[in-house]
Amino acid sequence: MTLRNPFTRKRPTDLFSWFHSHLLPTATDLADTYRNAQPFPHIVIDDFLPDDIAALCLARFPKPEDAHYKQPDVGAHQVRKLGRTQESYFRGVDPGIRRVLSEFNEMPFLDFLEGLTGIAGLIPDPHFRGGAFHQILAGGKLDMHADFNVDGRRRLLRRINVLIYLNRPWPADYGGELCLRRDGASSTSVRVLPIFNRCVIFNTDSTSLHGHPEPLAAPQGVTRKSIALYYYTSDPAAFDPNAAHSTIWVPTNSNDGT
């Protein structure tokens, strides 16, 4: 189910205040929808950020030619996807969009996520390991996968992914839909077009597969842009370093419904 944020789009004094006064009160209303969603708990919310904040993020999103972007070497599983190395996430990045990213690590947004998901004690990632700015070039793809599950540096378990799309315009024939599927259940899947200011929030574990396995059909020069944010919990009793894994890939056309 795709929901639309019902609040008006008045210019906020700051994003912290907007989250507290507008976003946080929606958590209780959306909690049942989130927790009962299939194939695993998730929600899709349109018009997620105030219009001016979303427009700022798009206008100041790092360009694909930025020297700090890298294409991770993961073979055929991930094609033409750009990300930043951890030590260079914010080099040359406009201060305005840096400020926006920092707000996602603040108390109001964490309270919103906890109220929505029912997961207490969420911890943000100020290092943005594997997150922050993502974009995929024309012809690129991202095979279905389950994310790495442990932040070994901080001994934390990964629990929640937040994706905010910044693509305008984005007609359906460009493709690039996010697919959500539980491992071993190809008949139950959800597809989400990555349109401007659409947010997808979902539980992440070792069987919550996601990706966009079909090559992106956007014209040359048009990229699929997103901001990726990850949240963790600290549970020493449940933390098992032997259970830690890196990204688990499921090749295209291998039990993924594509």
C-alpha cells in the first residue's frame, strides 16, 4: 500500500521541527499498516519530505561525474551503481544536503521509526556505512539481495532500511522498480516505482530480499537517485559474530519472479 503524507507543505523553520510536529504524530496511525505488510513489514509513503527540502536534495544531489563516486566490484550482481566510499561521503557535498542527512539521525526521526516499526532502541549510523548517496546509471541493475546484517565496528544488528527517492520526472517505462520479496516466496512480492519524494521503509534481515533486477531503461544521462539510511539495535544477548554476513545475492531469474 502506498500512502500520502497528509500534512501541508509549508516551509519548515528546520527539518527537526517538521519531523517532530508533522511526521512523528503519523507513526501510530501507520503502525498497523507497516507491521502487517507482506512479504515483510514495510511501508511506502509519498510526499515524504516538505517540498522545498525534497527539491533541495534533488538540486544538490552529487552529480554522477563526482570523483568521490565508486562502482563497487561485485561482479554481475550490481551493475553501474554508484556509491561513495565511507571516508568521502561528504567531501564536496553542499552543506544544505549534509544538514538534511544529519536530521535523519536525530531524536524525532528515530522516535518516528520506533513508533512505526515497534522496534525500540534504534541507533542511527553517523558513518553512513554503505548508505547516503546512491545512484544507478542507465542500463544498471541491482540483483535481489539481503543486506549485510552486522555493524562489526559497533557490534550492532541491522534492523531497518529507509530509502528516499529523488527522481523527477520518472515515467514507468524507465523501470528501476524496487522489488521486495521474502527469500523462498517468489509468489509474494511488491514493486515500487522510485518516483520523486517517495519513501520506502522496511525491516531488513537475512531473508528480506530487495533490489531492482531488470536493467534500468532510463535514457543516457538520467540516473536513479536515492538516499539510503540504515538503523541498528544493540542486543548483546543476541549478538553473534559467527552469524554475521555480507550481502547475500540472489542472481536475476533465480527464484525472484523476474
